[in-house]
Amino acid sequence: MIRHKVHQKVNDIEETELELTRFNAGRALSSPDKRLEEIRIGGTKLLIEVTGPDSLYYNRVKGFGIADLEHLDDIISEYERRNARPCFDMAPNRLNEQVALALHGRGFLPMDQLAFLEAAPVEKEAVHPDISVDPVHEGNVDVLLGIVSDLMGGVPAEVLARKKRYFTFPVFRNYLAYANGQLAGIGSMFIYKGNGYLANDYTLPAYRGRGCQTALICHRLSEAKRTGLSKVYTDVEFGSPSHDNMLVQGFSHVFTNSFWVRER
């Protein structure tokens, strides 16, 4: 029973993260627009983004495991004929010795990992009185787009105007953190099937170490509680400051996946 519950948690998180990936493809501040294809081979889902063939985020293989070993060469061929670079996104419930050897035999190696966490929505009091968090809405969305554009090295005005609406969708809630009235950081919460997913956390260098991300995490957990969400998920680089912050604020580890990639 415990094993079944853990596997269900993995499936729920992966489903939510996949829906977030689809949404991100639509809102991406890129020109041309992302064109995310989805192909199913056996029980495996192939995400292929032809405008960014080297993007390991958008060119992911989801759900691959021992049941689809016979399809491995067909899966790889779908990417090769589009000149795209596949990334096998492997959750631990689908990765065993046989699968690992098959991937390794075709030149794939585990290049990166992400830890996936969950928490229960809960009202949290502000712990840093000099930091405030404001929700993004139509009146201040340009502030968010301005900082995102700067981080990307500049985004054309027509792209910002065309994609602006995504950043105020009810399912994609964005937040601005201010330290003593100065913009200090950003964060978002994506909502899908009654669960939230925290993402896009960033603190401006001048304000790091002052509790900005803690304030953003607490605000979003409180918002999740007020919205009536069941769970809040996120993913972090293992051992990063974000990982530490999430654990301190009540998140617990569910699983760690691995990304299998081969060199060009």
C-alpha cells in the first residue's frame, strides 16, 4: 500500500509538471513561437520542439520504462529525423538496471537530476516585515515582463505584447517581491486539477540572503490554502539554496529523477 501511494504521488507530480511544460511552451517569450509536438509510442510520450532542437526541457521523453524497451530505437529515431536532441526524463519507478543498460548502450548518460517536493497548503505569517509580496495583475504585469526580459537579454516589444495575457491567467499566478519598496524577486504558482506547482523563482543579486524567497514561498503556500488547493509541488536542484528554503518551509521529498542525454 505504501509503495502504491508513493507511485501515485510520482504520477500526480509528473502529470502536473507536464501540463506546466505545455503551458510554458505557449507563454514562452520567444520568436518564433514554440511548436511543441507530442507523440506517443507504446506507453511513452515524446515531447519534441522543432524550433529549439537542443532544448532538453522541451525535447523530453516521458514515461519510458522496461515495458517500452522494444521501442527504444523508434523513439530515438523520431528525434533524429527532426535533428532534435532527446532527453530521457526518468523517474525512479521506471528506471532499473535493464533500462539503464539499454540507454547507456545507445550513448545516453545521466547528466542531471531534480528533486521533486510536496507540501500541504498552509497559512503562513510574514517573517520578514521589510519584504512585501504583490500578486501580478493587468496593472503591474509590465513590471514582471520587464525583469524577465532583462534576464533574457532583451525581448522584442511585439513578443511581450503578444504573450502578456499568459502572465495574468487564473491558472498561472505570478508574484513580485519588494524589499523596502524596491523590486527584489519573482515567483509563480501554476494550478492544475486542484494542485499548485511553484516555479520561476528568482531573486535579484543585490537582495539575495535577505529572505526574499522565503517570503515568496510563504505567500504562495498561504495563497494555495485560501484557494482550496490540495497539494503544492515544486522541483529544485538537489542541495541548492532553494532546496534548503523549501524544506524549512515544510516541503518534503517525494522523488528524484534523472535526465539521460548523449552528446551530439
